[in-house]
Amino acid sequence: MSLAYESSAGKALKYTIRWRMILLIFILYTINCIDRISLSLAMPDVTKEFNLSPEVQGIILSSFFWAYCAFQLPGGYLIDKIGAKKVLGVTSIFWGVFAAIGGLAMGGFTLILSRLGLGAFEAPFMPAANKIVSQWLPDKERSRGITLIDSGAALGSAVGAIIVSSLIVWFGSWRAAFLVTGIISMIVAYIVFRKVKEF
């Protein structure tokens, strides 16, 4: 009887642990998407400060996606080679670094570099998250797990517009908004790296 109880308690504990990890990854992905849209919200102020032409604005806004696309396959390779947790933790911290660096940009060129870095280090996120979900969740729970994480994209876009706009108004600076969101990204990424486990 006691063995059955311990077994049941153990299962409940493991269930709690794995869903806490999924929730942390969801929070990180929400922040990921806030960083991703921050430039679109700040672009009027950035354009005014740097006197950017429409063509340069287009290059800056699209540069994130060039790097994001280019680094998906290398990210997947690294996940298989060294593990999803390490790739997720390290790249998430570095995307926070590049998000913050965007706030220190001195012109269009440095802003493009920061966006390229952001895209490159955000690229492995979903492949790593998928691998962690496949490792920790049984078949009957995987759809729920990955759907929860993926919903962070919509939530990040929705609340990100409010958060980033509010930070710009609060500090009177788009630079400060980038620095704040970048630092928050690094802190949450570190927490996820410490808490998320891998088989």
C-alpha cells in the first residue's frame, strides 16, 4: 500500500516538475517575441534619430529574419550534438545581450548588426523547445506542451506592444526600452537554464 502511495506521489511530482519546465519555456518564448517586435514599435523614433531612408528601414527590419532563417539548421545540429538545454540556455542569454546592444546602436549599420545577432541566437529556440517537450512529455501531453509554448508568440506580440511602448514613454527613450527588455531576457534565460532539465 505504501509502495503504491510512493509511486503515485512520485508520478505527481514528476508531472509537476515537467509542466513547470514547460511553463518557464513558455515565459521565455513570450519575452523572445517581445524582443522581436520592439524595433517595429520604436522605428518612428529610431528613424528620426538616425535619419533613416525607407530602404534602410526595410533592411533593418528584415535583417532579423535573414539571420533567424540562416541559423535554424545550424541550431538544430547543435541541439543534437550538445543537447537542447545547453543550446536553449546559452543562445537565450546571448539574444538578451543583442537585444540590449540594440539600445546602444550608433546608427543604422550597428542596429542591423544587433538585429542579425538577435535573429541568429533566437533561431534555435523552437527546435530546442520541441526537443525538451519530446523528452519530458508523454505522447498524450506533447501537443498541449508545444501549443502552450508556441502561444507565447501571440502573447508576446500582444503584451509586447503595450510593454515596449510604455517603457519608451516612461523612460522617454527607445534605447532604455531595449536595454530593459534585453536585461530581463538575460535574467529569465539564466533561470530557465538552471531550472530546465534534460534526459
